[in-house]
Amino acid sequence: EPEVTQTPSHQVTQMGQEVILRCVPISNHLYFYWYRQILGQKVEFLVSFYNNEISEKSEIFDDQFSVERPDGSNFTLKIRSTKLEDSAMYFCASSVNAGILYGYTFGSGTRLTVV
Amino acid sequence: AQKVTQAQTEISVVEKEDVTLDCVYETRDTTYYLFWYKQPPSGELVFLIRRNSFDEQNEISGRYSWNFQKSTSSFNFTITASQVVDSAVYFCALSEETGANNLFFGTGTRLTVIP
């Protein structure tokens, strides 16, 4: 069964450093998403991406965050200057069409620890 | 305002007992989808079910069943004859037709099945 692949599974970074989280969505999917889960809390929407542009973003997704689909297969989330409160599990998801119609496939997540 | 409420933070049951996880949602859309995801200790999000707002039929899949009632805006999840492997955090989520179809998650219910 096709999977959404996220790398790395765990990343530790120093406060103030830039970090890039990588995702390879399912190949025929058109919609891409990033979600965040602070330890022990609910999963929160960050951003959705379609047709090479952001279609929606949450209040969490401020100027420190950016997304990119650099080469037609990868989908990345960049945090420019990490803060302690950015420590969380980050999930990438994709859907073949509008997720509401076809459902979402989530990756296994990247656990980001900012020290 | 919370779009998805999971009032039960933690539930413990003894193996083979039945357990129901509650989910109440809030939306102004007439077309929406409801989801349940399982998050085992390993951290990934496992899709369990997707149900659209026009289909109020209850669904059964093995030991899992779902009761969707629009009149009470609830989408409850029952596990019959629980097993230790069912121990996980379970999230209910809502996706609305308006917007970019991102998912709004509840705060989750941690289920512990005691052998």
C-alpha cells in the first residue's frame, strides 16, 4: 500500500537554528498538508498546499514557517529560527484530491526536539 | 470554539470489555466528513474510518463500530471485546466542505486496556 514517507524520524536542533522536515507524499496525490502535535496534545493543522501554492494556513503558521515542493516529489516544511515551543511531532499528509472526499494519508511523523 | 470535543481524556478497561469513545462535533456546513484515527505508542496516525454527513448508517468493521447521530452531533466509536493492542490514543476529527478541507482534531481519548 502506498505510503507517505517522512524523514528524519527524529531531529534534535539547537534553538535559533533552521530545520527542514522532509516528506514524500504518495505519487498521484495532489494536496499536501503539515500538521503538528505538541507532546500530549491534539493534532493541529498548520498548512495545506495545492498546485504549488499554499491554499490555507493556520495562525500557528507564521513567518518562521515555509513550505516548498522543490522537485515534484518532496514536500518540505522549513522552520527558520527554531524556538523551544516548536518541539513537537510534525505530520505530513497527502490526499489524491480534496481530502474531504478521498481521505488523508498521514506519514509516521518527525519528532522535532529543540534544545 | 472547539469544533470537535472528546470529553473523555482517559479510559481504562479490562481486556474483553466493550468500550465507547465519545465524539461531539460542531459545524455550520451541511456537507462535512468525520474521521477517527488511532495513535499507538509508536506515534503514527492510523486511519480508522471516514463518514460523510449524508450517511447516518452505523458502520461495523470487525470489533469496531461507529454510531453517527446528526441530531446530537455525535460520532461515537465502540470497541467490543477490547484487546491490549487497542491501547492507544484515539482522535476524532472533522473536515468541512468550506475552506481547504483540512482536519480539525479533537483532543483525543487515551484508552488503556488492562490484561
